[in-house]
Amino acid sequence: MAAYYHDCHRRKADGLISRKLYKGSTFVGYELTRLSNGEKRLLALLNDYYRDQFEECFSFGPYVFSGAAFEFGEKVLEEMLDDDNLKYIFLDEIGPIELEGRGFWRVFQRLLNSDKHLFIGVRDQCLAPVLSGLNQACCIVTDAGEDDFHHSAPPV
């Protein structure tokens, strides 16, 4: 998703991506990164690597998630929504957490109701429920492959 962002006119695009974190060659979690300036927050750690590095918001599967990272992400996305010069917003990802009404669910609803062009990362198993909730054209980037896009047209 970061590569697609770099192909856009950067003054008109911004977004958030989740980058994998490694300790040596071992995957330990994710950090949330703002594309326009590289600002980061520790988003999630595998349970085995969580040692109170952040205040726990909730656990999901094998991960412990940071409430501060979600607050940072929501604030950044709200800023993007309010920026009249911004045309494209990237968000990686909308997944099982959001489908349960947590994580970025609330701000995702605002994104969907905005006039911004959205690039949304979605896991394959979440694609159908996310697509069914769309009310605008949106580019969905799935994890099936680098060039695997699903374009949802607005309802007629």
C-alpha cells in the first residue's frame, strides 16, 4: 500500500499503514505509520512479546493492542477528513477487529461517508462484509497479491 501512496501526488494523499515489526528475524507485532511524515505508534504485539510497552486496549487472537495507537490513528484520519486539499486516503487495514465495531470502525464509517478517494487494505476473509457495507467507489487492496485489486462501484 505504501508503494501505491508514493505513486500518488503526495500533497493530495495521506494515510496509515500497519508495518510488521521484527526482533532480529522474528516477527513480534505491528506499528502504525502515517504515510506523509513517518510518524509511528506501536500498534500491537504478540502476547509473548508484550511487556507493558503500552497500555493495553484489548487483546484479539494472539495480539495485545494499544489504545494510544488507535487514538493516534483516529485523530490523524479525522485530520485527513477535514483537509480540503487531501483527495486520497490510504488505510491499512480494515479487518476482523473493525467488523466487531472496534479499532478504526467509527472513523472508517466517516471515511466511507466522505468525498475522499479511499484505498483500503482488507484481509480476504473480511472482503465480502466490507464490500457489502460500501456506499461509494473504493479501491480495496487485499493480501492475495501485489496487483490484486477489487473495485467497488457506488450503488445505483
